Amino acid sequence: MITRRITQHVKDQNWLIAVSMLFAFTACAPMQDGALPAFQHSVGEPTPWDSIPADAADDKFTFAIISDLNGGERKGIFSVAAAQLALLRPEFVVSVGDLIDGGTTDREDFKREFDWFDERAATMGVPLVRVGGNHDLTHPEVRKHWAERYGPRYSHFVYRDVLFLFMDSEDFTDARMKEIFDARVEAIKLHDAGEDERARAGEYYRMRERITGKIGDEQAAYFTRAIAENPDVRWTFLFMHKPAWMNDGWDAYGKIEAALADRPYTLLNGHFHEMQYHTRAGRDHIILGTTGGSQNANSASSFDHVTLVTVGGKGGSAPAIAHLRLDGILDKTGTIPAGGAALCFEAAKCAKPEAAP
């Protein structure tokens, strides 16, 4: 990466020298008979550009985020998002979870689902950071497969002096995971049988963990240590699937929040399948919509999008965060790539039914 930036700097410097020589030469060069007037420029004359482009700031970079594509995946949407991210070319992409539908203990079934996700994600052409959601992690067998396939359920790294924290909001004991899994399977059966009232009155919908997840003590200790070891980074980003930051003392997340009290940070999560913006302790807490997951047809905040984050530039200002709706990212021909023109990206506009829990 350093070599690339140095090479680019040299190329840009050569370009500036060439432009300067062109200005000097054309300002005094006679025009040949029948030739078009040469481009001329004298110092002090007005120009249609603000300044000649220089190297991009070394501290500036862009990454993207994708949100839930499951909990009832809608066919074709994620393939469109992957093609659009290939056009946008961020340096890397973060997923905030629910990569697969899950809901099974059959290893071959969920392996096949992860294969299908990875196959499509590879078409983005950039590195992907996976954060697990409840569909990806809430059963001992699928969690074991995650560890074999992707490694740790929570992790961190520093990139260009920015700290990235990737959390596991499904941080339950094996026994509690099985209880949550079994209750969800029962709710899905009732939903599929057309008995939504009974499903919503059942055990699964009474579980607090279903909504906000949980951060355990061991995980909190890991992240407080990572924060302490990186005291001077210019920004910190937190990613999780469920909004454990809403637990308010119910789990160990508060220890992480306390460790971040004196620094700027941004938190992003998924799970609700609806866009929400909150501030907490003066920091942005953003709940993302969907990137192919089920939607609520009664909500204008339930739509498919990717999020583009640009860090750096302009004197250390806060990161610029832009949510890009999939129905507005067009290729060079002016169409939505990967057959997206035939798809619906907002249930409120196409009356798609809400999917199973």
C-alpha cells in the first residue's frame, strides 16, 4: 500500500511537471497554419478550475458497509449490491451480519448457504470483513462452522490510524443459544402455518436477547484492552449485528462504552431491517436497513442500501457517511446492474409481504 502511494505521488508529480512545461511552451509557441489555437495559460489569469489536482491526502480512505441480506432473503438483491460495490470500489467492505438464513442444525445446509454468500461477495472485488448475526451464529454447530471457516467471532484491527472493532452480539452460553434457537424454530413453524398471533405470543418474542443481543465479560475485556492499546487513533468504528448498546447495564457492553468515553467514535449495526439514526453520549449510533433481507411494507425506513464511509481529509473532520439506495446506483449505461431494473428495493412501494422471524 505504501509503495502504491509513493508510485502514485511520483506519477502525479510528473504530471504536474508536464502540465507546467506545456503551459510554458504553448504560451509562446507560434500557431501553425491551419492548426487549432494551442491551449494557453498565464499566471494570474482566471481558470475554470479551482486548482490543479494534487495527491489525495494520505489519511483519506473509503470503505463500505452492507446490512442484513437474510431473515427472509429476497432473490437477486445482494447480487445487485455486489455489482454496485464493484463499481464504487471502496477499499474494503464490512457486513453487519445475517449472511445466511440458518435455522438448521444440518452442517451441509448451512455450509451450502455460506458458500453461496461467499460466491456472490467475491464479485465485489474487494476485501470483506464479516460480522456475524443471529442467523449466522446462534447455535453451537453453526458457531463452530463459523470458527473453522472465518476464525474468531469478534476481532479488531487498525487501518490508517483508525481503530475498527467487530463485535459478536450473539455472545451466549451454549445452553442459552439452544433455547433461543429452539424458540425461533417454533415461531417460524407457527408463522408458516399462518398462526402469527400465536407465534408472536410465544417464548421467542418475549426473549430480550432476540432484540438487543448480548456482549459477555470476556468479549468486553478483549475490546477494552484493544481500546487501551490504541489510545491515539484518530477515529474508532464499532460494528455489531444487534444493538447491544441498548442494553443499559444488562450485559458487559457498558464497559466498552466507558472505555471509549474520551474519544470520537461511530457505531453501526443491523438486525432491525429499518434505517434508524440515534445519538448516544454525543456519538452517532446508526441502525442500517437491508441489503436483500426481509422488509416491512408499512415502513418507509425499510429499504435496500449500501453505506459509504469516507475517512480523512479537510483537517481531521468527522467521517462522511452516505447511505446509497440500491435503486439509485446505476452503471455506465444508466441502468441498475445485475438485472436490478426488474427488482423492488423497498417493500412499501411494491407491497411485498413481511417475511418470517
